[in-house]
Amino acid sequence: MKEAVKTTAPAAKAPVDKRVKRDLRLYHLKRGLPKVVYSIFRAVFLICMAYVLLSPILIMLSRSLRTSADMLNPSIVWIPSTFTLENFGVAYELMDYGNTLLLTGRIVLVTTVLTLISCSMAGYALGRYNLKISKLCMVVAVLTIVVPIQTYIIPYFFQFRFFSFFGILNVVEWITGNSDVYLHLNNTELTYYLPAALGAGLRSGLFVIVFMQFFKGLPKELEDAARVDGCSEARTFIQVMLPNAGSAFLVVSLFSIVWYWNDYYFAQTMMQSQQLMSTKIGTIRTLVRNMSGSWGDGYSETVYVYAAALLFILPPLILYIIVQRFFIQSIERTGIVG
């Protein structure tokens, strides 16, 4: 009997082993299936998003490298029958690209530097000091983001059309009776520089909030150590706080450059005698039609429009490609996505 039991025991374990292996396979399948589904979904989502984001650039590139005749050929969708760079040369001349680039670049860079100075000081004051007007300043900063510029561009225009230095020239006019005492700052670069220096430029409210959130997150021990070493408030801000705010400065710099570069409405209203890159690209179709001397079919001349659009986005695109790794890291450190 003992020998019979010994010989039959292994046979009884076989169904149990098969059941255990089957249960283990089902367990690993159920556990790994969500990861596989998530990986497939993530890959499909990223491919679709990449296509949505890159398709405008691919369309511009495809149509700017073809001739006008290819635009009227229904058999050509992506790859032109004849590649040409003539469209870029025509767009370059129509936009007066060299001079326009220098003017726009100077305005954008100077305005960005002034914005960094004014908004960093305002953000530091709101983030590190318990001021009675902090809440009111925050409301004003948010309003500058929410309220579109179209609602106050008319008083903005007349303020620079008859600039009076906080009403001083109004008093001079009242005393002398001469209405020519006002400064006419429209069509000058000061319409960009003065608001930026005073923290009232394009999207300056957002930049103040970014700096405020960043400086608020820095440890208070930095200020305490600086005061122990005998630093004044200004020296603490310049020598202690600013070196630690590199990520915030990078984020604000890139946003400011892109927004000032792309702005069309403000440039068209305040800089009518001098066209920037945004206003040039806004009137490129009219320039093309004036060059050809006729309205054409409205479709074949778009090869020059797409070429001009690529020339327009080229400088900020190169800038972003250079600093994109540092920009993404800075976004995380400033807490914009948190």
C-alpha cells in the first residue's frame, strides 16, 4: 500500500500544477494588459498630436518650395513636381526682411530686458513682503491678462498721441494756451519701451505673477543670511535672489520675445509709419498682388505667402530649438504647471 501511495501521489499533483501555471499566466496577462493598452494609446496620441502641431509647418514648407503652376495642379498634394527657392527671394524682398528684422529684433530685445527688470522687481515685492496693497496689485495683474487690449487701445493711443508726463504738460498748456506742448510718441519705439519699463507691457501681469510665485517659493533663510551679513534690501535682491531666479528669467524671456514678435494688433495701431515683422506678414498678400499688378486667381500667389510665413517664424523657431531643453526645465521649476 505504501508503494502504491508513493506512485500515485505525483499523478495527483499534475492537475494542480497545470491550474497554478494557468492562473499565473492569467494574472500576468491581466496585470500587463493595461500597460500595453496605455503604451499603445500613448503612442497613438503622441503621433496624432505631433501631426496636428507639425502639419502647418509641413504644409508651409511643401507649398513654399513649389512653383505657382503646381498650386493649380490637383495631382500634387505634398511633393512638388519642381522644387524652387525663388519664392523665398521674392518674399525676402517684399518684406524688406533685413531692415524689418533689425527693427523688430531691436524692439523685442530691448522691451524684453525692460520687462524683466520691472516685472522681477514687482514680483519680488509681492512675493516676499506683506504689503497692504498686495491683493489689489494681484487683482490688477490678473485683469491685465483677462481684459483684452482691444478694450483699451483707444485711450492707450491718445495717451501716447498727446503724451503729457503725468499731466505736467496739461498744466503748461493751461498756463501758456499752447496746445503744441504735448509729445507725439506714436510711431516711435517709446510706445513699446515706456510701458515695458513701468511693468505695463504685453502680458506683464502674467510675468509679475510668475516672478511672484517663484520668489515666494525661495527659502526665507536666504534673506535672513543676507541681512546677517549686512546686505541692504536692494543688495539682497540683486546679489542673492536674482542669481537663484535664472529659470524664471528664462521662461519670462522666451514668452516675452514670442509674444512681442507675434503681436499684430498693437504694432498695427501704434507703429503705423514703421512696419514690424508681424505687420509685414499681415499685409504680404497685398504686397504680392501689388508686385504682380493684378489680383490673380487668389491661389497661385500663395506660394510667396507661405515662403514669407516661414521666414517670419524662422527666428523664434531657431531660438526655441536652441534653448528648449532649458526652457522645459525652467517651466517645471517656476511652478507654472504645478
